[in-house]
Amino acid sequence: MSAAVLSSTTPGFYPPQYSPPIHKDQDMQQRQDFPTSNPHDAAAAEGLASARRLFYAALLRLDRSAALDVLSQALAAGHGLPAITEGCIAPTLETIGSEWEMGHLALSQVFMTSRIAEDTIDRLFPPGDASASIQPRIALALLEDYHALGKRLVALNLKAAGYSILDYGHVQAQELVEKILADGVEVLLISTLMLRSALQVRRVCDGLIQAGRHIPVIVGGAPFRFDPDLWREVGATATGASASDAIRLVQAFLEQRRDA
Ligand code: B12
């Protein structure tokens, strides 16, 4: 991959009573993840859409056990972790966020629903349970931000793809640079959901360059999806819009390094 930028969009999901914003509608039309020409794919897409509706309803009822049942059943039905991440969990949270922005939900509902989503993921995939076989030093951090769900899903998907991850959790910029240098990290992934935090990536990149450590820095999260040029402006090497993008980018950088 020459330009290591992926720009796939997560499909939005809107319950029938709300009209989606126009750009979301366009995203839905452009997305090709589940082409409907193949009946098997169409059935899988319908299965995921149904899981998404049920997951959304369970979260809004604050029904933890129903939320767990929905994701367990989606897994049992053969939907892989990437499909459940991008086709169910992420779009449901985005929908809830959009409804908050439109004034249909309270911040407390966003807080509770995202909390339940996080707990459900932790129960289904206890931290550290995925076996990892590919061992380059890949680190993942949530930079100066407390929106933990996206990072958690990126970590899970990378582990499920066989990568071993140094998960630094929530860190400040200076602390992150020190950890990378101390651990000899080869690929760094940063998740931020707030613009203020995204701008702190610049401090990390500058700190690494000053220390003479030139490693790929892959960034992701809402600010980078909202502003497609932001990753360049903060000095990152690449950005991705989803957990699957994170895997593709890590693979691309490792291949590039192997071929160099
Ligand atoms: C849920 C949520 C919360 C929850 C967080 C719960 C949690 N434990 O994570 C709560 C209620 C606590 C919260 C609080 C706040 N929030 Co909030 N929140 C959201 C919301 C609605 C959804 C985020 C989410 O969980 N999405 C689901 C996950 C799965 O998706 P994701 O994180 O984007 O991750 C996916 C991809 O982005 C990608 N990805 C993520 N990281 C990475 C990294 C790499 C390397 C790659 C390749 C890919 C990648 O893969 C993931 C899986 O698909 C967003 C809206 C939005 N559209 O993002 C606002 C949003 C992020 N919040 C926002 C704000 C303002 C806040 C508050 C300041 C609100 C307040 N007034 O108090 C606080 C601040 C909290 C803090 N200090 O960090 C703003 C930020 C705006 C900005 N310009 O900075 C947003 C964008 C809403 C908005 N439009 O205004 N929030």
C-alpha cells in the first residue's frame, strides 16, 4: 500500500422514527461491505441489521443481559468480530451519539448505553483471552481522552487477527513517548475521540522525531473521521476509520518494513 490511508465509513443505523442526516444516508449508499448480489452475503447483512436493531433496543432499555444475548447470538450465528464491531457495535453507538446531538437522548443515556456496551464486550471477550501469535512490538494508546470503547474494539480485533498488543490504556503525550522509547515499539496506534486530544498527537510525533525514533503512527477516532486532513496536520503516518482498517494498516506497515 503506497498511501497508507483508508477511508472506509462505518454504516449508520437509524431507528425508523428518526430521519438520518443526509451525509449518513450517502455513507450507507456508498458502503460495499455486504454486496447484496450474493444471497449468502445478503442474509449475513440482514442478520447483522437485525442484531443492530436488537442491540440498540437492549442498550436503550439498559438491559445488560439482552445486550449480551444479542452479541453472543451474533457470534454463534457466525458473524466474525470485525463484522460485529463495524456492523453492530460502532454504528449503534454512533446512532445514539447522533440522537444525543439532535436532542432526542440525554447525555446520561449516552453514558449508560456506552457503559453497558463496554461491559458487554468485556464479558464476551475478557481482556487478555485472545491468543496472539504475531509478535512485532505494536502499541495502542488512548491519548488524553476517556472514550475507551473504540480503542477496546481496535485492540480486540488486532488480537483476534493474531497480533500481540502493548495496550497502554489512557496516557498523556509525554508519558506515551517515554513508554514507546523504553519498550522499543515498532508500530504505534493512537485512538482519540475529542479534537483537543487529537491535536495532542502532534506532541507525540514531535517527541518521537526529536528522540530519533521514526515509527509509523496510525491514528483513528471521531476527529480523524470528521476531518480527513487532520492526521497529516498532526504529523501522523496514516489514519483508519475502523478496527478493520487498523489491521490492514498494521499489516501494510509490517510488510513494508519486511520488504525494505
Ligand atoms: C459514547 C460517547 C461518550 C461516552 C464515552 C464512553 C466510553 N467509555 O467510551 C461518554 C458519555 C462518557 C462521553 C463523554 C464525553 N463526550 Co463523547 N461521545 C460518545 C459518542 C456518542 C460515541 C463514541 C463511541 O463510543 N463510539 C463507538 C466506538 C466503537 O467508535 P469509535 O470510538 O469511533 O471507534 C471506532 C473507529 O473510530 C475506529 N477507531 C477508534 N480508534 C482508532 C484508532 C486507530 C489507530 C484506528 C485505525 C481506528 C480507530 O475503530 C473503532 C471501531 O470501529 C461520540 C460520537 C461519535 N460520533 O463518535 C461522542 C463524542 C466523541 N463525545 C464528545 C464529547 C464532546 C464528549 C464530552 C466532552 C461531553 C461532555 N460535555 O461532557 C465528554 C468527554 C469525555 C472525556 N473526557 O473523554 C464529542 C467530541 C467532539 C470534539 N470535537 O471533540 C463527540 C464526537 C460527540 C459530538 N459530536 O459532539 N462520550
